[in-house]
Amino acid sequence: MPTTPSHRPAVTGLRTNPHAAEAAVFVDRWVRRTGLIQSFSAQRRFRRAGCAEFAARVMPDAECGRLKRGTAWLVWFFIFHDRSEEYGQSPPFADALLDFLPPDTGRTPPARTALERGLADAWRMVAPVMSPRWRERFLGHFGEFTGSWPAGSAARPLFDLIEYTGGFEVPPEVRELPSFRAVDAAAALRCPGQCELSPELLASRRKAFRRALSTLHRDLAPRRLPAEAVSAASAYTEALTLWMGGPPGGAGELPPAGGRLILTEDITGTPVDLLRPRRPAGWHEGVGKVSGTLRTK
């Protein structure tokens, strides 16, 4: 019988996914293929940000393919955050993004921007292997996240992606427990990259999370739940613990540069509009795809 979720203090010893290097190669190609990288300087900044290394720390047990795709999702959320900060409110393009997340994993409208193209591609990589129930929950959280910026910016879509990268789904009989919902609420992860949270506030959130986790531990112990349900709950809460615990120094898990990728400027500092229609990297106006250098889906 799997153990129930631990109620011990947050993890401080970091484990790293052994597939970090493969994920770094994959996501480097992915951002260029989707057009999210549009200049050599942005590509250098992206590589220095170490997004794959960050993903490998918060997804230490993901198998290689799921780590790659989970990293792509993290990068998309980082870039969405960067682009949205320029508005100071829910960005005007947010409503259209849900069109690129079809619940039935079917066709999407033609993507006209890098953000749309990257989002549609990330969804195609993940959604088909998840249940309709999971997709419905993810879409609800995604709409809340992108449509209520910045006030409602708890990154609940990333909670849902924990299940994808871990290769499990927390069943309804666990999700419906008040103690499980309390753990979810206590974690309340903000949008990746928001680094203005004070150390005192972060410590308070971790304390509340540990209390909620302890309550869930006591709640699950006497229940006769299937082994798979208990295992899924344990894996999910362990992943949340990694996010909440941060590195040994206790500063909180953020990639370098305070969580910002700063990809919306080119080498001269001129703004690059990721919302403007643009062909993916490897295309040249009037010429088309560079022969033999890039494959596109």
C-alpha cells in the first residue's frame, strides 16, 4: 500500500531529473520552431535562463518525453507573463487563446502569432493522453488564469500539468475531499516569474501549506481508497511540496533572472511583438522555408 502524503516540512534537498539535457535541446528547438524566439540575442538570453534545468528540479521524476513537453508549457507561461506585464491588466489577446485549446483535441484556428502557435502546439503535445475530465478542468483554470490578470494570477493550470508530467490523474474521490482542496488553495502558486513576494510572505505560505498537508495526511489515513488513488495523491502533493519548498537557501524556486525571460526585445532594445503575425524561425519573406535546415509540423 503506498504511503499517504507526507506532512513533514517542505523538501530542501533538491533532486534533478536526469533528462534535463535532452529537455534543454528539445525546448531550444521548440521555441525557434514556434517563433517564440525571434532574434539571436533572445536565443542567448533564453539559453542563459536555464528553463530546462528549472523544470528538471520541479519535475524530478518525469520521464523524458513528459519532461520535455512540461518544459515547453513552463516556457509558454513565462513568456505569457512577460508579455502580459506590459499591460498591467488582463491582456486584450487573452480571450482568443482558448480557441487554441480545443477540448476534443481537434483542429484549431490558424495561428497568426507566436503565442498562439506555441500554445496550440503545447496543447497538442499533452491533451490527447489526458482524460476529458482533466481537459475540462485545465481549460477552466487556464481561462481564469489568463482572463483575470493580474489579480487572479494563481497558476492553477500548472497544478494540472503536474498530473501530466507525473503520468497520473488524481481521481475525483480525492479531489472532492475538503482537505485536498485546502492543500491546493494553500499552495496558491502565483504566475511563474512573479518575484515581488517577500521572504516573510513566502514563509507564511509554506507554513499554511504544511498545515493543510498535515490535515490531508490525517484525512486519508483511515479511508479505504484504492491504492492508485492514494499513490496519485501522494505524487501530486510531493510535486507541490517541491514547488513550495524552493532551493536549499529557501529563496523559492525561480529560474535565473528573477523568472523573467525578457524575450520581447531584440539586440537593439527595440520591442518585438510576439502578437504580430510572423512566420516561425527559419522562414524568410518571399523565399519560404530554408531548405534542409528546419522541419515544421
